Amino acid sequence: MKFITAALLWVLVSGNALAQTVKVGELNSYKVFPAFLEPYKKGWELALEEINAKGGVLGRKLEVVSRDDGGTPGDAVRVAEELISREKANVLMGTFASNVGLAVANLAQQRKIVFLAAEPLTDKIVWENGNRYTFRLRPSTYMQVAMLVPEAAKLKKKRWAIVYPNYEYGQSATESFKKLLKATQPDVEFIAEQAPPLGKIDAGAVVQALADAKPDAIFSSLFAADLQKFVREGNTRGLFANRTVFNLLGGEPEYLDPLEDETPDGWWVTGYPWSELNTPEHKKFRDAYEKRWKDYPRQGSVVGYTALHAVANGINKAKSAESEKLVAAL
């Protein structure tokens, strides 16, 4: 009888200790996209330290349970389900690729749990496939394209070639670019398209096909290793000589820095010029990040840092980690 009483007491005490934390179930494609997601993890780890140093959320410690989602929709759903069922996560956060984010968003709706999509850019995640429980952190694909189109239209280039990774993000970026540029410049022509599989670009063949089309300008939404291979092959074959190039995300340090001396001059990009942003808020973040990690921040660093702070702020505003109240607060 004494043993049963002691065991019961241990269960009650440990259960009470567990209840003192608010859990964020974080999942991402760490092994597939390390250049972006290693800084991303450092970003949310810094945020976690800051949040808990100030008392956590609702007077409780904030805890992040992190998993690799394998970079595929099926694996991500399985991992997210584990975070919800086994780890008892109060909120889901993360994912990188748009198709993976969409799959987790669908699960979030089914399980009625808030999901903050940290990196997926697809418009579908909050529009066509949007649901009450899913929120996106970053400016969408459409918004990224809309930043560049006014500049593209000013140049009055008529013949455009397009290259994009053949999955949701690249497809939607291409669709938005065509639509927005055509609306601004009705006489524009799209004379060539190349759509290599994500992470498997045959850069020589792609560059040669674009060169053969003789475009006035190129729009690209390539990133990561695909972008590096494209740039190197394009430099070798003279594709970029005297030719305008616009590239989504090409100014993000994760993708820009590895090119070093091979970086093309004069491209139009969206990105993160970390050394040139001198607002008080950014300087505070940059100084804290550099002090903690002895390194400069990347785009991923900003995404991870702001994502977790957004979750914490939402919970504090809701005065609860309960899904319906958190949805209303967000």
C-alpha cells in the first residue's frame, strides 16, 4: 500500500512539473536544407533563451520539442502527429518547403491545433488551402514577386525567359510574375521556360536552353544548391553578360555567400542585407545574435527568432495556449 501511494505521488508530482511548461512542437527539414535551417534553429534558440529569461509565457517556461520532418509531406505529417499525440505540443511551428507546409496545415485543421508556418511562401497556405488554425510568418510568394515587378517593368524588357524549381513555390512564383508583369507591361513576351526538379538541376542543359532562346531578361526563383550551380554554369557560358536577371530570394545570405567571387553583378533580388539594416530593433537583434553565436545572422536566423517570439506573444495575448483562444488572439 505504501508503494502504491509513493508511486501515485510520483505520478502526480511529475505530471504537475510537466504542466508547468508550454510546449511548441517544431518540425523542419534540417537535413535537406541545412544552409537555411541551421541559422534558423540558432534564431529560435536565441528567442527561447530570451523568452524564458523574462519569465516564459503565462508564468510558465516555454519548451520547444524539435524534430526533423524529412523534407517530404508524408514524413512531416507523421512527425507533426507525433508532436501532437506523444509530446502533447500546444502549438506547431516550422516547415520549409511549401508542399510540406501545406500538408502540415491540413493536419493542423484536422487536429484543431495552431500551426505557425515559419518559412513556406506559398499563397495557398492562407488562401486557397487556408484554414482557421494556420498562420504564415513570411511575405508570400506573390508578395516577393510584387516587390520585383515594378522594377522589372521600368526596364521595358520585352522578351523574358523563366527558370524555376518544379514544385509549389517555383510554380506559383512563375505564375505570379507572368500575371503581374503582363498587367503592367502588356507587350511582354515569355519566350522560354525551364523547370528542373528541386535539388536536381542539370545546370549546363538549363543554361544552354535559356541562352539559345536569346531573351532580353531572365526571371529565376532558383535557390540553394540549384542557384549556385545555375550561376556558375551561367557565368561560364556567358548567359548573364549584358542581360538583366531577377531572382527571388537570391539576396539571402544563405544562398548569396557561398558564391563568393562568382556572385553576378547587377542582379535584382529579394533578400536580407543584414549588415546594412540599422534600425534600433534590428541592431538589438543582430548584436544579441552575434554575441550568442559568434556569427552574423542569416535570413533563417530572422525567421526562427521572429517565429518563436510570435508564438510567445500570441500566447501571452490570448492568456492561454488553448487553440481557439490562441487563434482569436493571433
